[in-house]
Amino acid sequence: MEKLIKLLGFTVILSSLGIISSCSKEDVDEGTPSLEISTETLSVAKEGGNSTFVVTTNRDWTTSVTYSTGADWVALTPSTGKKGETTVTVTCLPNTGNDRTATIKVATSTIYEYVQVQQAAGITKTYVTCTQLRSMGEGTVASNVYMKASMISDQVGGNSTSLKNIVVSDGGAGFTVRLTDNASTYAVGAELEFNLKDATLSRYNGLLQLNIDNSKVTATGQTVAINPSVITAAQLLSGNYESMYVSVTNVQVVEADLTKNIASADAHTTINMESSTGENFSMFSAKYSEFVGVAVPQGSGSLKGIASVNSGTIQVTPRNRTDFAGLTGTRFPSSAKLTYGTASLAGALNKDAATTATITLPYTNAKVNDSYSLSIAVSGAGAAGLTTPVTATGTFAAAAGNIVFTLSGTPTAIGAVVFTITGTGITTPIVVNGTVVDAANAQTLASWTFTAVPTMPMASTSASTDASTDASLDMNGFTTAPTFGYTSSSATIYANNWGPNQSWLFSMTPKAAIAAGKVVSISYYGYGSNTSPKDFVAEFSSDNTTWHQMGDAIVYTSSMPTSPFIRTYTLAAATTGKVYFRIKCTSTTSIGGGTVGSGGNSRLANVIITVQ
């Protein structure tokens, strides 16, 4: 309008000066040229779409588009017109780059106007596959990347230890996902998109998990079915199918477990499986599964489920009843082969003192009366003075049992010592780690002996000689509070309701800083009832958050060991504040070989924590 007023004024001036002497036929017929545009700017979303503006003129008109960024992302309908009022539709393509603008010029033969089109920046998503994400290892995802994968866990089947867990796969690999809150309801096959920025990858009992906030997981609305990968038991044991939907061929429940149920309402259940070629693995079912109380299948065939790992044990978790419905074929003869368990070191390795420490190596599936010959090589800074090699020969008196090596010699130097076991039936050497310490220079941080049923937390019973203050024994990680007891004949206390990551927890504040390179040690006696946990580790922490395993895993039996379990850790950095030690349960396997029961009692005696 401003341009129109200026043009009229200029016409008046020219007329008054006598410069304009005649008019074109068009000007005579249509009057003074006029052009109005309904808006000067149009804002368009990054997704693109249509907007409109209105051209009002008394002349024929045309348009042209000038781009500040890119080209040909604006289309006009119509792009030309006659006099009158015309609505122009502006169609914009989606924007995958930065903010951009274009200028539309609407012109008659003598006058013109502009409309500026402004489009918001788009987001270009970079996607990674499950395989690529797994290759990143543990840590935080720093880059702005996304992943699409489909649900392979079955929330209706309920075979999961937590409502916060789901399992997804893109067919090439899979992931167990740990959410911050209970998962939304997703059907099997529902495709999910994960915004991975700031998500973390960590291992839980050996299983690589994606830890992510629920708000960063969205359903795409698509269904992408993931069929099971058909594999052998040997391929399953390779660990290459972790968190994938698999179908393991030619397998059956071992004979000893044929009288059991697949799942129990009292505790998570592990059923031992075997293949026709001799491999062994576990079928795991949570106490929340919909097939609680269903008897194990009696035949052979293919077992479907999600491949997993728990503290070194390879597992298949069936999603629903159809996953084990195929185990109906004729059973094949058992071909179980000699298998060794986790070797454990018990007893003291003290500098300048003759050792009577032992290494216990459990075994199963041995052929009675077959002979064996095993040898232990000793190496490391603390090996000097120890007798090497240590040998054990004989015949298997039973299909399952323990081979005990009695160490001998007098260590002459402190430091780490490595015991490497080789021999009959061992394809990969079995390694046991220990530490030779200087007991004469050790300071006792705290110790506990037991004379009655404890009240938790329980202070150190040797406070007058402790090199620390506020030493305390407590329990950690229990969802159901344990019941405590005491047995005077063995001077042990005991507790029930055990499960993975639950522990005896010891804390104290050293009276003096502990320098880097110092060795902290925990010595204790532990065992339990047949339904109590078999697998433990000792761990150290300087902040009660980051934990370091102290030596090898610890395997309990149903009787008091002849010598204490001793585990050590060399400090990588100095610590000046409170320190923590714990004896942590790591699996659901009981001492009797089944699943840990809520009433299983795990015992503790004569705890001594030192530093040197």
C-alpha cells in the first residue's frame, strides 16, 4: 500500500508538470495499478507442508522465487494469475539441514511485492545397529545417535526378573535394556526407536545392558518380526548370541532335572540342559513367569528363548510356553563330559611362614574309576619359596566331587601369585589368583567374632586394637529382611533370604590414610545349608559405589572349611576416608545344585580385615 501511495503521488507530480500527456489503454480501462499481499512472511515447520497467502490486484501477475539456502524446495500453486483475488498455496519440502529462507516476488508489469518464507532447521538422525552399539563396550554414549530394534521379550509371558527390563533385537544382534521405570506395554515385534545420547552400557553379572530413560524410547508404530536364529548348543556357548532370540537344536533337560518344574513361585529357577553332542547350558525362568508350576518337558528337540549369561553361566530364557513346546522328541543318551567348576584358594599365604593353604577344584560328570592327573604351575612376584609344581593324581571316586591341592613351601616375598591348573579334561588352563602378604606388618582394621545372634549393624568386636573407627557389619541389597541366627558349636551367625547382589557389608574409617600400593585383605569362614547360595565374591570400595573384586570367586560348601577364605586387593590409589568391604552373592545357584531358597541359611565366622 505504501508503494501504491508513492506511485500515485509521483503520478500527480508528473501530471502537474505536464510531463504525462497520455495513458495506455490498460491504465485507462483498469485504473491506477494496485497490488496487495495478505502477509509478508510465512513460517513453515521443518517437516514441510502447505501454507497460503492471498494476492489482490487489478493487473495480471507472475511470481519468482529466490533462495538463501538450497534450491527448488518451494513450489507455488498457481504461480501466475489474472486480476482479482487469488489464493496462492506455498508447498515446502521437509528440511534436513539448518534454518533456511526463500523470497517469493509477486509482480505486475509495473509494481511488485515480496513474501519471505522461513523454515525451521531439520534434524538428521544417525542410526547405529545393535552390533555397532555392542562394539562400543561399557561406558556412556556421548554421540547423538539413534537405534531401531524390535521387542523380542514377551511381557505377557512375564519371564523376566524385573518390569524395568525388556529385550530387543534388529536381527543382527540384541540388547537387554534396563529402563529407569517400569516399561510401557509393547507387543512382541513392536519396533522401538532409542535416543542413545547419554545412555550407558554396563555389564550386570556379565550381561551387557543398555541403561536408558523411558522418555528416550518410543514406538515407531511399525511391527518388525524377529525370527529366532537357529543354532547349536556349541554356538550358544560361544557367547555370540547374547540377548538374541535363538532356537537351540537337539537338546533336552538333563535326567536329574526331569522331576522339576520349569518355574517356581518361590524363587527363580534354573534347569540344566544338555545337547546330543555333549554341551551343557541352563534354561532360566523367573518366578513371575506365566508358566509357574509347569513340569519340564520330557523329550528332546529345539528350545527357543533369549540367550543370556549370568556370572559366566550361559542361559536360554523361554519367552512363553510355545518356546519349549518343541521338546517332545525321543530322548537321546546323555553324553555329559567331565566339567570343572570354579577353583578356590583357601588359607593364608604369609611371607616367611610355612603355608598350608589349599586350592579346591570342583568337578562334575566324571566317569567313576577313570584316572586323572593334574598339575599347578606357580608364578608371579609372590611365587618365590612356594613348592612348584603342585600335583594331584588318582581316580574319580564319584561322578561329582572336589580335587584338593595342598600347597607347601614358605613364601619369601610379598606380592601377587598365580596358580595355573592344567591336566585331565582341561582344555583352557584354570587360573587362581592369590597374594602373599606380610602378616608381621599387617594392621587389623576391624574384626568380628560371634557369640550370639547379632543385632545389625554390629560393631567390630576388637575395637580396642582396630586401626580404624566406627567399624560396622550390616546387610545390603536385601528386598526381604533376613532372619538372623547363631550356632555356638561353630561360632557362626547365619542369615536367609539370599539372592544375587545381596551381601554382608563391612565399613570403617582408617585412623591413617592408606597409600596407593598397600594391600587390603579380608579373611573369614563361610558355608551354608543346601538351599543357600553357592557363589560369592569379596569386594572392596572406597566410596560404596565403585567396587573392585578381591581375588577369585568363592565357592561355598555345606560344611565349615578347614581354613579361612582370604582375599586381597592392592590399592591403585590412596584412600583417606571411609572404606567398605563386602561378601556378595553372585548367582541363584544353591550349594545343593538347585535354586537358592528363601529359607537357605548362609553362615559367617571369624572375620578379620587388615591392611599392610
